[in-house]
Amino acid sequence: MRYVRMPIEVESPEEYGYARIRYNLSESSVADQRLSDLGLTIPDMPLLYGEHRGRERLRELIAADGQGLSAADVLVTTGAAGALFIIATSLLGPDDHLVVIRPNYATNLETPRAIGCPTTHVDLAFETGFRIDIDKVALAMTPATKIISVTCPHNPTGVVLTEGELRALVDLAARHGCRLLVDETYRDLSFEGPLPPAASLGEHVIGVSSLSKAYGVPGIRIGWLITTDPALQELFLAASEQISICGSVMDQWVAEQVMEQRQQILGPRLIEMRRRLSQVSDWMAGEDLLEWVKPSGGVVCFARMKAEPTDGTESFYRRLLRDHGAYVGPGHWFECPDTYFRVGYGWPTHSDLAAGLTAISAALRG
């Protein structure tokens, strides 16, 4: 493996310094929660090696969301990033081939690159609403293709597949004898209702998710992968054991309590995220220098400048932070031109979101 730091991590607010940013619109999650927000006090517990697959009750709660899934189909991992790493390193090598729908979350692009796996990117286009063209995905397939990789709801655009599109990808992967990997981290924040958990649609489908984005607890680093293929589940468990043996018993206890409150958390949160999306939508309607495809899920959108600023995009981003204290996710985080930028509307307060949007408009104008 040849590791290279990803721009999205090098330039992340936690690396740059939260104290240097007034209006942080670069985050891709809801606001960070405290234990007290969740009504939790960590009990006295033995700090032992935990169950290698993850706490059984936690896995049961995760599996309960999908028809036909069970705790045996779930492997708890160190965030969704850990799940993606396990999948890539277990199934891909220099003699294999990967098809990735792009733009995409950086780990889905960079880890296969570090492995040396040949990759074909099927690029989504603003002009077609960032919709997946199944025929283009089919044309990208080769006899060596092991995985088709997609995110839904999509990061960074917030576009959501229809169930028909998802099932078409499931069928395409089955016909080619490969796996479909669906990063469904934002699934619980689908505004028109969630799609079926991907792994419930076929033994060759792998679903990945976490508690970081929709639940606001990225600090406990809890994610999971789901597959109904027992042999594949055993392979992923072997990889997980070699990486960390097991996860943190305290982190998994917190995750279990969060999942027990799942519906109580998600109901109000969906209402709030729709309200915030409406706030961004109203701003976009009055901002004649930008255009977008309105999201259908998640807490991010991908704005596009109608024309590059006269002094260039680099000056825009520098001015936005230096003069206005606002921070967004530039397009190069997703291997896109910097005329695009990701706006996260779930993390900041309402007032900071409003101020950050105003700052973007001001910075665009010099």
C-alpha cells in the first residue's frame, strides 16, 4: 500500500483549527452531540476485549432496519471509513478492477488507489442532475471488475437514487458476477423516506454506514458493514481482527444507546434538516452567481459557480476565509473543479449558517 494524505483530511477544519473558522460550512454531519444531549452517563464497565463482530445487541439494532437481515450479517467497524478500508483491502488488488461513481467520498477513491487497483470513474454531471447513467456504468465493466462503488444519498451532492436505479445497479452487478458496494451513511436522512438497506437486496451487495453523519457522534468512531454472504462476512471479520481485534467497548455501548433511541432522534432531526435545506434553498434562489441540484437527502449540497471569479477560485476561497471567516469544502476534495464547493448545512447553528451563506455571496463578488 502506498498511502497519500487526502486533501479533504489535510484541509479539514480539525486540522486547520476550529478556532480559526467563524462560520464552518465544510462539515458533512449534523451538529456534534454531547453525552448529556443523549441523556447518557457511561456506567462502570470492565475494559476488556469486546466481541470481535461488535456487541450483539448493537448488531441486532442495526440489522432490525432491514427485512431479512440479522445480527450475523453485521460487522461493527471503526467508522464507515474503517468498513470501506476493510472491503477494499479484502477484495481488491493490482489484478482486479473497480468502477467508482464520482464524485464520491474520498476514501472510496484513495484506498483503491493506494492498493494499486485499476479504477474506472463514471462521472456524474451537473447537467443531468447528478443522476447515474446505468448504461455508462455497464460500459465501464470489464471481466476483472470486482466492485461497483456508489454512495446514496450522494456525498457531496445530496442526490438520492430512486429504488429503481438502486435495483438496476444490483442487477448489473449480479449479471457481471461482482459486488455492489453502497455507502449509505446518509440513508437515515432521506427526505422522501429511506431506500431498503442495500445488503437486503442481494448476497452480492455490501452496505456501509455509521453513526457519524445523521446522529452527530463521529467521536465514538462507530460504523458497520452489512453482507448476507457468510463467507464474505468471515473474510471481513478476519481483516477486522488483524487491524484492531475488536472495537472499543465504551464506544459500542454509547452506540447501542443511540440506536435504542433511533426513532426519537431521527424524527425531529429530519424535520430540522428539511428546515435548514429550505434556508439554503431560499438563499440559492436569490444568488445569481451560483446554481445547484437541490438535495433529496443528507446534510450537504454541491454548489457550482456560473462563471469563475475574475481573480480565480483560489482567491475566492482565500478571501472567504480571511475576510469573512467562512469555510466550505472546495471541489478538489472530490476530484472536481474548484468552481464547485460543498456546503454543509447540518452542522452550524442557524445563525452561523445564515452568516456563512452571506459570506459566500460577498466573497464571490470580491
